[in-house]
Amino acid sequence: MFESLQRQPNWLERQLGRRHGPRILTSAGLLLTIVGPFFWGEQPLLSIVSIVIGVGAIAVADNLNEQRRARAEELEREVDRLRKQNVALQIDPVEVMRNHLMISAERLQFTEAERISLYKHEAGAFVLLGRFSRSSEFSKRGRPVYPADQGCIRDAWRTGEGRAQLPDFSRDPDLYLRTCEQRFNMPAHVVENLAMKSRNVFATKLFDLANRTPIAVMVFESMRSRGIRAEAARSEMEFEKRRFAYLMDVLKPIEPSPAEGKREGF
């Protein structure tokens, strides 16, 4: 009988009241358990029944309380999840990273001819996490996914650093396209569509907070033949690598993946 009552908490709450139902059951149970035997006197069977019913009422009340606590905790978790989701929807991880890249670009005294970009490595490819340039054209997000076997980013991921000294595209487009294809495995049609046809590139690999697992590549580019000072860029990353590793860790839940990057056009 009591098991059937415990399986119907909503019915009991409707009959007794959602707020006061468990209290009523507990009080009734205590009353039957303590007073019942005295009331029935010399009728032990009825006394036992009173005690059993009383204990059962207390058990049902406890069950109702436990279910109410479980529902309250579940609602709290759902509210917390929705709150976090709402915050995440208001944050653009690429824009957050851009603001931090701007600090490094300013320290390196970058002009409109330079650019700094951060790519995370995931699923055998690179996804842009942030980019900064004083040039609005060079600041565009560009390709959503960057193949891991192309450009200086490939060399940096494999060996720790990658460098490129390229010809001037405006003076000799064919030589530029040929150099990119032969040295960096970049197809001509891909290079032709690049907003920034850099002449000087330096890329370096970044690790996680424990400095053990490689997670990303930072790329410095310039339209000037000697616009990037590798030693200065290397020193900047040595100084800021933990900050970027921390940012990547914090933003990881809302960072674009390769699949999301293709959909969103990052």
C-alpha cells in the first residue's frame, strides 16, 4: 500500500497541498505511531496497524521531501546551464582573442602592413581563433579552415618555427605563386584569393598551460620584405605564451571547431 502511495507523489501533493503535504503526513504519522497504541488499549492488532500506518506515513513524507529536493536541484542546474549558455551566446571568442592580439601587435610596433593571427590545431587542421591588423582588409577572417600541410604554419607545427621570405606579388605574380606552391604546398588558386599576400612571415608553435602539449600556431606577417623581426616576435611569445594558453583554455567551450568554422565562415 505504501509503495503505491510513494509512486504517486503528485496525487498526494494535490490532495494535501504541495507546500504543507509532507508536514501533514509527518505529523499524522508521528501521532499514529505514538498515540495509537494508547488509544486502542488492549487491542494489539489495531495498535500494530496504527504503528505501521504511522511509520508508513512518515516514510511517504520523507519520500515526497526527497523528490522535492531532487526537483529543486535539477531546476537549479538547468537555470545555471541556461545562464552560462546565455553568457556564451553574448561572447565572440574570435573578437576576444583579437583584443589580446592587439596588445602584442602594439608592443611589436606593427603598422598597417603587418598582421598577427592565432590558429588552433584540431582534427588535423587549423582554425582561426583571432586576428589583428591595423588594416581593415588584412583583419578579415579569411579562410574558415587552414590545411595542416600548407604554408609556414605547417613548418611551425612540425618543427616549432616556420619562416618565409617571399617575392613581391605586385611585381611578379607568377614567381610569387610558384614559390608558394613549390615551397609551401599552396595551390595557385588559393594564393590568388588571399587578402594579404605577405612577403615576410614568421610562425611559432604554442603549447598548453602545462607547456607539454602543442595546441596552436601564432603567425606574424608583413607586406614588407623585412617587416617581421623574428627575435622580437619570439620574445613576445615567450612573454605571452601562458596568457594565450589560458585564454584558449577558458574559451574552449565556445571556440569554433573545423566544422563550425566552415559553417560560420571564420
